[in-house]
Amino acid sequence: AQTVTQSQPEMSVQEAETVTLSCTYDTSESNYYLFWYKQPPSRQMILVIRQEAYKQQNATENRFSVNFQKAAKSFSLKISDSQLGDTAMYFCAFRGSGNTPLVFGKGTRLSVIA
Amino acid sequence: GAVVSQHPSRVICKSGTSVKIECRSLDFQATTMFWYRQFPKQSLMLMATSNEGSKATYEQGVEKDKFLINHASLTLSTLTVTSAHPEDSSFYICSAQGVPGNTIYFGEGSWLTVV
């Protein structure tokens, strides 16, 4: 079974600074997808970024980028120029091939400090 | 991205009654939807996988007679909590596979309070 581990329960960062959230996973599959979701206090799950395992190039979305290390099974999220609105829970998630559900990590609570 | 709508956002019901939560994919067809439950300060716990036109697949430990899931059309899945008890009070959230493939989009979630 796949597992996702987020080893940082809480993190904080100064506004405008850069922060990296860690995520590791375990799988025997070769074809899979990785995601970072943001959950603000409203509890809405918002997709931040996705990465296909077969792609070597790291995904980027504006201020958000990932460092995908397939051999190490690592998928960290870097947030640049942090904004107060980035304060939220961040969940790393794994999805295998087919109509399979997401497997989530336990989350990292990020606080951006003014 | 794809839009998933969940209703109601908040509901209060009395112990022993049943309550239905709807999950709709507004701009795409979703053959598969997923239902999660989230306890305070915890991650999302998968309850069941809902497939259009067939019975849902429940995760171990989830009572299928208590949490009835119906996926009668390609755009609608419902979760009915039957004979609700206060311990069923929680945040329930649905999701569906959208486009591009393999990305899952979430509804807004539903807060259920059983009194």
C-alpha cells in the first residue's frame, strides 16, 4: 500500500520569504501522480500543483514549485515570496494509475507572519 | 479547473434522523467520486469510492448501512447518513476526477452537526 509522509506538522515563515514543505512517499508503482493541496480555514481543498511521475521536469505554478526526486521518493513544495494568504494546511497526496483515490499525508500547518 | 459543488455546506439534524449530502460535478462528467471525512486537526480519511451505476466500495471500518452512497448519474453522488448520532458530527467532503486526467477536484465540504 502507498504511504505519504509529511514530517513537519507546523511551519512558519516571514512574509516575502521562501519556505519549503517536505513530503516523502512509498510506492511500488512506476506510473503515478503527486499533488499538493492547500486547505485554508474555510476547509476548501485547493489544488496547488501536480506532478506526473514520468515527467523529469519539476512542476511550477507561479510562486509555487516542487522538487521531485523520483529515486528518493521525495516531493517537496517550495513557496516563494510568501503571502499572508498562504497561511493554511498543506497536504501532500499520491495517486496511482486508474480510478484510485488520493492518499494523503497528515499535513503541514503553515503560518505566514507579517 | 473543474468545478465540484457540494450541498448543504452546513446542516444540523436531530439524533436518529437521516441527512443527505449532495456532490455535483458542474462542468464535467465524473464516473468516479470519492467521499472523505475529516476530523478536527487531522487529514482526510477516505470513506468510500463511488462509481456511477454500481455499488460504492467502502473502506475498512466504514459502515455501509449507515453511510449510504448513491451515484445514479455522471454528475451526482449522494451521501446519506442514516440514524445519525452525535459521533457522526464531522466535516464531510466529496471529490471527483476532472480534467486533465488524474487530477481530483474537491467540493466545498459539508459540516454535519448531530444534536
